[in-house]
Amino acid sequence: MTIMREAPSVSVTGGPYRQPIVAAAIELTVRSGWSSVTMSKLAEIVGVSRQTVYNELGSKSQLAEAMISHELGRFLSVVQEAFERHPDDLVEAIHDAVRGVLELADDNLLLRAIVSATHGADTELLPLLTIRAGSLLSEATVMLRGRVRAYGPPLDAAQLDVAIDVVVRTVLSHIMQPSDTPARTADALAWMASRVLGTSTTRSLRHRPQD
């Protein structure tokens, strides 16, 4: 199972070992569970002293926050890049964003845990996941609001907020319970978004449910 795919690195503060430690913690959490993650084990994996792990991350709860922030940053950067690729076509930007997010989440168990705010019996991690899942929804909505407004869709501010909320929540539901491939789901949601946002587009529903 692929846990960490190629993706833009997320800029964070800290020393040179912070990101390798966070990456190792993510791998270990997905493979063996959060309860198996210890500062000593991370030090052994990364090849540094236990004190270095504490210096870079602080407590275990701070480590969890860094892990979650790392994954959410990857999630949001996929969306940002999709909009940058299509500065003149809102529907195609939405299509690429949805597909990219669903492909990223397809085999990333930690990302799914963040979105669902559940992580089995790892009750120590659950409160942080719950908090950050709410942050994900808020951060995605704020970012999309600014991006979508730049395309000048024929909606007022309140209508636009409703449309964005529907799209974001629908994508999150597909992360947790996919009903089709990322490509087909992205096609369907882009088609729906073109209607909801009142945006002119040449995109049609390319993949019919019966295909």
C-alpha cells in the first residue's frame, strides 16, 4: 500500500529532521496504529537520537498535530494546483481538483481517518482528528471561495457559499465511501458543479452510470 505519494512538500517550521520524523510517524501509524508510535522508535527509524525527536516535535500530541497538518496540506495543495492549471475554466479546475483529491485519498488511510474523524480504537488520536477534520472543511471552503470568485460565476455571495459547501461535503463523502472511480466521480461532480454554479461550459456528463 502506498502511503506517501509524490506530492509538493508542505512548508513547516523546524529543523532538518522534522519532516523525516513526521513521514516516519505517518508510515508507522498506518502500518501498526498510533499506539505503536514512540519517540524512541521514530528515532531508530530516522537514525537520530530520541532527544532530537523531542527537540523537533515536542510531545506526542504535537507530533500528531504535525502529521495531520502535513496530510491536510497535501490535500489542499492538490486543489490549488488544479485551479492554477485552469485559470480560465472553472469547471475543468473543479474536475481536476476532485479527481486529484480522490486519487490522493484512494489508498491513504491516515487521510481518510482525518476526514472521517475516526481512527479505530486509537482514542488518543481521535480528539485531534475531530478538531482537524473541522479545520479541513473550513480551510477548503475558504480557499475555494476565493478561487471560485475569481472566475466571476453568476451567483451572489450567499449562493456561492451554499454551492461551495455542497461540493466540498460531497467530495468528502466520496473520500469515505467511494461509489465509483476517481475519474468517473470527478466527471459527475464537475458536471453537477457547472449547473449549480451557473457557469457556461462545454463539459457534458462523459461517463454515464450504465457505462
